Amino acid sequence: MSTELHWLTLTEVAAKIAAREVTSSEVTRAMLERVAALDPALHAYVAVLAERALAQASVADREIVAGRYRGPLHGVPIAVKDLCDLVGTPTTAGTTILRDRIATSTATVVERLEAAGAIILGKLMLTEGAMANHHPAVAAPVNPWSAQRWPGVSSSGSGVATAAGLCFGSLGSDTGGSIRFPSAACGIVGIKPTWGRVSRAGVFPLAASLDHIGPMTRSVADAAAMLGVIAGGDPRDPTALHAPVPDYAAAVGRGARGLRIGVDERYAADGMDAEVAGLVMATIEVLRQLGAEIVAVTVPPTEGLIAQWNATCAAEAAVGHKGLYPERAAEYGPALAAFLEAGRKLPATAYAAAHEARLGFSGELRAVFEDIDLLLTPTLGVPTPSLTLPSAPAAAAAVMRFTAPFDYSGSPTISVPCGFTADGMPASLQLVGRHLEEETLIAAGAAYEGATSWRQRRPPLAS
């Protein structure tokens, strides 16, 4: 068996397992060996569930031999962000305060992955409570492109494990950019679905009205395969949307021809790092050659929106931590404690003002989409930062410029690698779509990916 098995995409290894060229047990064992070898330095995993994974793989092998193939995730090893409950295991949510809380049930998204035959290798690290900082007592994941660069938050372990070939795909969550930041920083694909497209039942919340659950993978086709399994209504989550789930995998080969893609050059480039802006703007010509029509648009004003997002998120996070904070405040890291305290003290009028701003932006954005199919922006408008993110409000707003607004609107997005800066760090483009039109994102993202070779490069710390 090739030692490069771990660099196959999810869909590639799935095809080999389905064709019985390799068994799920062989793949799972190889991945566990790789995790054991590399993760002590990369710190992507909170817990590796080796015995459980090998038992699942053995079942998958027997089912496949018997002709009971469940689909493109059957027998494929993946991992999940440690916000997602898995019965009998802790869900730490990146905290120390929850490390002994054993889940008594399994999150709907994980149930659906397992029902599709996926092998759960383990639980992946994240920042404390899915906010911006890792708990001081936790070893933060290491970006496999450079140990001196930010791995992205909050789904840091998901980004690192997927980019480093420590799983074939992962689950992340996104409240202000937490699927997209690690996807951009680690050079992978991330889909933030429409809010409510994927159930949040059994997932520890950051902010209930902003949280999205989605796939993080090494190709668009992989993300489509995972989304097709986890999307859909759920009686356990009354906010989950019951709209029919399309065949996302079929959208992969649809192409970008005829799509109207909006670009606001002022929003996408003004005040941005010139090198990153150049890489993202270069995608326009690729998409045009693929048959897309590029349309000049004006994105609704986002100035001040990050501060409003902060108010909404802080207040809702304080609700999510009820019974833990402030009762056990001393066990929290200082950054999350300060954020929760701000949420507890936020006046009702400030929350109402943020809600009004959110409704206004969402309505104005819907009007923009009356004339286009997709909106193109950078994912991260600055070069991948150093390990310590700047905390000044203006600097934080620059990092969140292209992410938080689309959590506020609940819009679906896809992030796809679009090149490398001169110092070898990945850059990423973001496409934003209409609600429940993830198929269009997948079609355009896959077309762009197929016309470029960015995803063929491997991070140096994962060789």
C-alpha cells in the first residue's frame, strides 16, 4: 500500500475502498499510524479513538464485501471538531472546565456521518468555547505550512488535521469565520452552509443564531460529499431547515459557465494587503475563462458591522455558558472570560440595535443577489498572521471583514485555495451564495479548483 495514501482526497480513497483495492481497516490503520507519528508536534487532536475507529472499519469492510455499500463516506476515516457530542466520550469545547463531561448522546451531524459509514478517528482541537483564543493550559494546533503562523480559529484542529493528511475530512463550525479562517490559513476547502442547513443538535454553542456546522476537506468534491450526508432537517433541532437536500456531488461537474459572479473591487481590495488582493483578483480571469460572467456590484456597507456582530455573539455566548460562567469563572481563560462578562453586561438596547443592523444588512444583501448568482471576495483579507493575532478593534475587524458579515446574513459560502504568497503561505478566495444554493457554490468552486493546481502543494511540516 502506498505511503502516500494519506494524500488522496476523500472521494479518491472512497473509490478505492468501494472497489476493494484497499480495505477500510488498512486505510484506518495507516491514518492512525500517521496521527501517532505527526500529531505530537501538530496538536490537532484532543482525543484519538483508535479502538473505536478500527472496530468501525472492520464493520465497514464486512458490509462492503457483502454488497451493503452505504455511499461515498463508507469506510473513510474522518474526524470531528470537539464541539460535537459523541456518546461515551468527553466534549471539551476547547475548555478545561468540560474535560470530564461525558456525552450521553451523539450530535446529529456525527450520527449522520456514522450512518453513512464514515470512520471517526477522533475529536479535534479548537479554541476555548470556539472563540478567538486557545485556553492557556492547552497546546494549540500548529499550522503545517509554518509553525510561526496562525492556524486559524476556532476550528484550528480541523484545519490542521485536514491539511496535514491526518484525516480525509473534518467537521468545523463557523460563527464569525471559524470554518473559513482555518481553511484559508491551512490551504484547504471549507463550506459554511446556509444557517440551519445543518443541524446543531448536540453541538456545544457559541452563539445560537450565528453558529453554522460544515465540512472542511482537501477538495471541493470531498466537501460536497460530506455536506450531502450532514444536511437536512432534524426533529432534535427546531431551527434546522427542512428544505430538500440536493445531490451536491452532482454539482461538482456542472461548471461555471453562465454564472453571474459579482465583484465589488472596493470591498474586496481597498485597504487589503496588495499581494493577497492580487491573488484573489487573479481568480476573476480564471472564472471568466471558465464561462462565468463577472458583474460589478456594490456590497452593502459593513463598516461597524463587526462591532454589532461582537455584541450579538457576546450576549448569545453568555446564554450558552449559563451555569458555568460566572459560577466557575476562575477556570476560564482570560479572553473568553472577558467576552462572556461583556455579554452578561450588554444592555438589551445594544442587542436590539445589533439585531436591527443585522436585518438591514441581510435585506440589502438579498437585493444584491437579485442580479447575480455568487459574490466573490477574499476569505482572509490579510496575509496569514503570526501566532498572536492583533487584538486592536481595527485589526480584528480587518481579519473578520469578509467572514462575520455572512454569518450575520446566514449566507452559504465556500472557501477555496487560490495561490500562495511569496513566503509560501496559502491564499484563499470566498464565494458567497443565496440561501440554500450551496450547489452553485460547489459548481463554481470545483470549476475553479479544476482549472488550477494549488491544492497539489503539500505543507512542509506534514511531509
